[in-house]
Amino acid sequence: MLRAAGSPRSNRATTARRHSLDRLDGLVAASRRLDKATADLLAKPRVPVDLGQIIGALIQIQSAVLASRDVTIILASHDLTMSADLVPGLFVLGTEEMIESIAENLIDNAASFAPPGSEILVHLTRDDGFAHLTVSDQGPGVPAGELQRIFDRYYIEQHAEASNEPVESHFGIGLSIARRNVEAMGGTIAAENRTPHGLAVHIRLPLAPSGT
């Protein structure tokens, strides 16, 4: 007796599940490699590093990369100059590699959800004894109940579009790596939805004591 073929919708759902499993296998393999690299990174001695200088240099590199995607990194200031929004002289205890990894993962995550023609805003200020870094995008944002979970490794958000087919948003492991580095430096990381849409990720790192 022949088994009846599944419905087109059922077949699409099965294919989607297989695709998700393949991607998860790839993430696990990549995660193992990154775990070793991150452990080596965190083991390096901490020294005072200029947060604005490192992030400014990274922004210049990222801007060239993202230009092909019609996404431009600007600074959240009226004249949009690169220096106006990166407060100089904010030193934190860490390594250049740790700061670059944090900023690059936040920018990459924002770029992956930013619609064509939108802006990614990078804002660095002093907040009492902390350096406050914010990376914002104009993407769809995150359901309010999921804002803390996006920093979990392998977090996946599922939602339905007009076709009623499930759609997955993969935040990957970049935000998890960013959180690990931030917490290793004694800082905090959090996310909030923007109005009318978009996501802002806030990082607060303690400033290096004077004289270090």
C-alpha cells in the first residue's frame, strides 16, 4: 500500500526543520572553536585601553564593509561626524582584542537585522564611573519577553509572516560572546526596543582607575 504524500505545507515545515538542524550543527562546531579562542583572549593581561579610539578605528573598517549592503554606520550626533559621538579619553581595563570583539559582534548583529537604507547608530559617553556604549539599529526589534534571551547562545526567535509560515531570526552566538567579554571586564550588557522600531544594545564598562 502506498503512503500518501505529505502536504506542501508539511513538506516545507520538514525542510525548514532540517535546515535549522544543519545550521545548529554548524553553530555548535563554530562555538567550540570560538570557546578556545575566547579563553585565550580572556587570559591576556588587562591594561588601560582607549575605548573611543579602538571603536572609532573599527567603525571606519566596518563602514567600508557595510557600504555594499546599503547600510551606513553613522554616529548619533547632529552633524554625523565620527568624533562627535565618541567621547575621547575613556579608558577601561581590558585588551584591544576584547573591545574589538565586543563592538564588532554588536555591529554585525545590528547589520544583520537592519533594513536597506537604514542607519546603525554608535554612541559612546561617560556615565559617572562607567563608559556607556550603545549600538542601535532600525530593524524589527525583539519581543519584549525575549530581550534577555538574545544573549543566550543559540537563541532563535520564531515568528509568522503574512504567509503564516514560521520564520526564524537567528541571533547566533555573537551577542553571547559580547556578553562574556563584557562581564569578564566587570561590565553589564542589556537590550531594549526602540520607538517606533529597532533594537538598542547598551554596554556599561567600569572606567580604569586613574594612575593605572
